[in-house]
Amino acid sequence: MVLDDLGSSLRDSLGKLSGQTRVTEEDVEEIVKEIQRSLLQSDVEVSLVMDLSDSIKERALEEEPPGGTSARDHVLSIVYEEMVDLVGDSTDIPLEEQTILLAGLQGSGKTTTAAKMAWWFSKKGLRPAVVQTDTFRPGAYDQAKEMAERAEVDFYGDPDADDPVQIARDGLEATSDADVHIVDTAGRHALEDDLIAEIEEIERAVDPDRNLLVLDAAIGQGAKEQARQFDDSIGIEGVVVTKLDGTAKGGGALTAVNETDSSIAFLGTGETVQDVERFEPSGFISRLLGMGDLKQLTERVERAMEETGTEDDDWDPEDMLKGEFTLNDMRKQMQAMNNMGPLDQVMDMIPGMGGGLMDELPDDAMDVTQDRMRSFEVIMDSMTDAELENPRAIGASQVERIARGSGQDEERVRELLEQHKMMSQTLKQFQGMGQGNMERMMKKMQNQGGGGGGGGMGGMGPFGD
Amino acid sequence: MFDSLKDKLGSFRKDVEETTEEKAEAEAEAEAEAAAEAEAEPETEANASDAADAEAAESAASDDAADSTASSGGGFAAKAKSFAKGEIVIEEQDLEDPLWELEMALLESDVEMNVAQEILDNIREDLVGATRSFSSETADVVEQALADSLLKVISVGQFDFDQRIAEADKPVTIIFTGVNGVGKTTTIAKLSKYLKDRGYSTVMANGDTYRAGANEQIQEHADNLDTKLISHEQGGDPAAVIYDAVEYADSHDVDVVLGDTAGRLHTNEGLMDQLEKIGRVVGPDMTLFVDEAVAGQDAVQRAKQFNEAAEIDGAVLTKADADSQGGAAISIAHVTGKPILFLGVGQGYDDVEKFEPEELVGRLLGDEE
């Protein structure tokens, strides 16, 4: 995720302040250094980092903490405000008829983004169309066409034409039935004058409501120059950060946002057309500072449940809250979890689980958990239906058979049964809560100390809300 | 590429030079004063600039042993000796500010933070304690240290690509790996042309059986370059495609097999395993990691992990014409210990350049301010 290291290092240095009522210059110096380090490692542009850290320093030293506020909270709130200031709001994307032009470097992910955004609009009840104007890169047309098919949206392109401006014009006309037009362009960089001139022409031809700059999360300091050039020539209203499922922190996006005086619109987090998120600044900052991001989590859970549910009509997550919790339910839950995305990302959104708690877990805890879940799946594949429905009846000889059948050791099989028992107990506690909302569930989990780290899934039961 | 780093390296040299120059002057002054008037001693101590302070006190001390209150410490002997020889010693505090500036310059050029630290450590080690005589130029000392330390990180196991191709048993199989959108396919097309220009026949293999439009993209390159392309249906086994291409090359006397792979993020375990499998099944003669010159701090992460999944022999940096800072070159070479072989500098088939570390360092440190 964007800047996730900043969160943990900030919490570390701020932790040292707890209990103090005043901050000394050295404290601030140290915190500011941490912030600088994290921001630089996240590819935020150097002078922007210096500006940001200077104002944090100045304010932390000069402003008197309001009465009753601890030094830690005071500094935290300054950092929060400055970050919010920098990141700004999410780019306003009204759900109405509009034309969006995508621009960016070669390979930044414009074509994939176009399809993802189209998918996103279609889920919001609008009819989107993708217009592909890249006549330069071989295969661009085929890629865009196929992506549009995957997103199940309208598409226009012309593999035989060679004038992008004309294609753009024709495309808008051919797809005039659509509500939202997303115009994809060929990749180009700031120094290719003829290509910059070309995109200016496309811009004039399609007269978009907003131009979005698509940036690879891994882009470095060059983001500034690129963003400025694109802003100068066509004007940039928002930034889309792609490939955030890698390890890159996406600081280049902050640079670009600052440079173009715009904001972040979407995040790309995977290779399928569904892997797109609206950027949520409050959630982003909260997550950064270890406060969790409930909104994103809820959305993900809903989406994941929907996906899991459509695969099997017989299964209703609510059943878990009523009757007996079987291994079949557990498997569904695991699938739903998988659908939500990488476990650590999900965990990070849970208040009390993300941030501080995550830092305390060993780095590979999430991998281990994910490995475990995978082996559990394999084990369950080797069970009979009766065993899945009534795991309590599984005896030693069955354990041996299942272990042999699944190629796992017996220890693992018992672990699975143990886990199931634990989850079903946790679930029993929740059953009393009836139709409680997510937040209440979360609070309860938080009070329980996060549901027991490594086991992880123990606390995941209530997601079937 | 590297333009801003070049400026900064120049100013680093100048900064250190100035600092030491001041120091030298202050020292000379102090010496003159001390020699002229022994009584003026306390005043000298108070007036001399920070850097000269210790030395002034020392020179005073040698005149009058009773007055040696200076904080000379362990380095006294060395300092006194070089002082007598008309030399000055570059001390850590002389370098602090210039080194900070240099660190920022390296970061601004997208050199990864830990790699930047290492470069700085090298320079610090080389320069601190280095003596220079009053007559010689500080710039030379600094330049040498900079050149050494940059070369040390960039130039790792550089080998002659052409020669290796020439000497290898044919067909030579080269696999290209990297994350999505860095330009693997374009690089293959360029290298196909490059090899053709040098008299080798090539066959391309489309191991990207995943991405939409991948077959069409590489097919068009193959058509343009009049090269044979081996491809399977989308969704096929990439290892099998490349294997087929090697078979084809064997039976048709083709010199080089250029195997494309699907772009993948290094965090995608399944795909990284697949890469390992390709390595196992095909047994490539060379694996080249492709990344873009505009990549920032993350370049190190991915280079490292690709190198772990399928050990690379070298790297190709694309989009070097995009006004990139070029630090990725330094970082990737350093963490993988494998050389950068080519730079992609444009969208034409001829837009590929060989990467020469000495030349680069020479250009970085060239006189142009």
C-alpha cells in the first residue's frame, strides 16, 4: 500500500513520546528524520519531503499543544494535518455522463486502468465505453479489446487506422450511447515532443471532463518532471496509481499530486479488471497512522461475499450465525478471505489489528497464515461430505486417512479441526449479537485483543454479517 | 539520464574543495601568526576558524609545551606530522555537509537509500584521514574517491555481451524477465535487430501466455523484423513455448532464441514459481532482467526477487530517454551483483545502447559545470 512503512516507523518514534507533555527539539528532530527517511524510501520527491518535514518541525516546536493534550497526540495531529494537506481529497468523480482521458508513460498501465475504471463505473450503474487510440504499440488494440470484454463494457478501436485523433473522434461517436467515455492513449514521456503535441490534439478533439495521469507505483523522482509536463500540456485533474500490489510505495503519486495540484483518483491493486479501488484519503491517512480503514474493509467484505456467494447458491453467510458452523462454512469463509485480497492488506484495515499489532507480528506471519489456509483447503478436499458437515465426529483413523489422502501430515489435519473448533466457539459468542453492524463487531474483536494474531481466522467469523 | 546527479557530483567536489581550502588557509594563517608572535597565542586560538582551531592550538603547543591545553586527542601525531610536511588532513566534520548534500543528490537520482548509504560510506572511508599537500588539488583526491566508489557499485562483473554470444554454443537461449509494463517485448524486438545487425539469426518465443494482446504485440514485431515467432494459445504453458522455440532453433540452425515472459509482480508467488519452472525446463544460457530507468526505490526489491526466482546474468534498463534520473541502474547492479548490459533509449528498433560503466562514471565526473 501507499507509504505503509511510514505508518510503522511513525508509530515507533511517536511511541517514544508517550507520557511526555512537552516535546523537546531533539524529539522533533528524530521524528522528522524518521518521516524523511520513510517518505524518501517511498519515492516521494526530495524537495517535497524537505518542505513537508520542515513544516512539521516548525509547527511541532512552535505551536503550543492545546490544554490537556499529550505531546504524542499533538505531534500526531500535526503529522496527520500535514499529510492530509498534501494528499488532499480523492479526485471528485461524479457518477454522471462524462469523458475521461488517460495519459501516462509507456507501460504505466493505462489500458488496464481504462478497463478497470470502466468496470467500476458499470458497477455504479453507468454505461461506460473504452476508446482505444494507441496506434503505436503493437497489440494495443487487441489488449484493450480483450480487457474491455473482460470488464463487459463497450469498446471502440480501429486496428487499421493510424490517426489517434480521428479514432478518438470516431470512437466518441460510435459509442455515443454510453454514459461514460474513457479514452485510452498511447504511452509517451515528457521529452517526446511530437507525442506530447499529439495528446494535446487528442485532448482538444475529445474535450474530456477530466484528464487522469496514470502512474506506476514504482516510479521514482522522475514523477515530478513527467507530471509537470503532462499538466502543462493537457492539465491533470487526478492521478491513478497502478501496480500497488507490488512492494512499491507509490510516493511518486504524492509528488505528482503536489506538482499538478490535483489528487489521487483510483488505485490499481492487481491484474484483473476488478482490482481497482477509489482512493479514500481519510481511510488512507488513518491506515497510515494505525487507525484502521473500516470503509474499505466493509466494501471489500461485501464484494468478496458477493463473489463467493454467487459461486454457490445454497450457501448463505447468515446461516453461520444461526445454526451449526461446519467445515463447509469454514471453507467458504476462507474463500471469501481469499477474494478479499492479500491477508496482510485486509488485516491492516482492521482497527486494532493493523498498525501496531501488525508490527509486532513477525514479518512472515501473514505468509505462514496464508500457507496454512492453503493446506487447510487441500485437507478439506480429502474429506467426505459427512465429515465436512460434522467435523466433530472425525476420529483418529479418519484423520490418518485424510492426511494420507491430502499429502499433509496428521498434525496439520488436527490443527484444522482445532481451528474449526475455535472458530465455531468464537462464532457462538457473536450469535447473541444478532444483526450487529460491522463496527460493533470490530469493537468487540478489538477488546478481545485482536482475536489472536497468528491464528488469524479465529476472529474472522463475523464477516458474514 | 543522470543529468542532475552529474551536477550534484560536481558541487560535492567543489564543496569539499572549498572546505579544505578554507581549512588550509586558516592553518597557514595560524601558523604565520604563531610564528610571528608567541604572546598572541590565546588570541589566535579564539579567532581562528573552527577547523583551524585545533591545529592552531597544536602549533602553539609545539612552540610552548606548557600551554598545550588543546584537545588534540589521538590524531595529534598524524596531524602534527602532516602539518610539518605542509599537508592537511581531511576530517569527518569537513565532509558532513557535503556528504549530506551528496546523499540527497543520490536519492534525487533514484539511487536506493541503502545503496546510497553504502556509496557514502565508501567515500567517507576513502576521504577521511586522506592527506593532501597544500599544493595538490583537493579536487583530485575527491574525484578519485567518487570515481572509485561509483565504479565499485555500478561495475559489477561486466562482461562483453557480443563476445559471449559469439563464443556460446548455438542456439543461445536468452530469457527476459521483469514486472509488467517495463518493456520486455520491445527490448526483445530491439535485441533481435541488434543481433541481426551482427550477423546472427534469431527466433522469438512468446512466453507471455497471460496478457491480453501479447501474442499480437510480439507477432507484429516479428513481422516487422522478419523474424520467426513461436507462440501458443493464450493461457498455454510458457515453459513449453520457449522449449519449442529452442527445438525449432536446433533444427533450423538459428543462433539465438529470445524468450519473452509475462510481466509479473515479484509479490505474485505463483508467477514467480512459474519463472523458476521456465528456468528449469528451458535451462537458458542467459537470463536478462528488464526494468525501467524511471523506477524508484522499489527497483532494488524487484531486482533482488527476480534474481532469486531465476538467477539473472545481467539487466536491461528501458525508457532511459524519459529524462529519468538513472539511479535504478546503480541500485540494480549493486544489489544483484549483475551488470547492466543495455539501455533502451527510444521507441525505434535501433534505440538500444550498450551500457559502459567506465564511460558513465567518466561522463558523470566530467568537467562541465
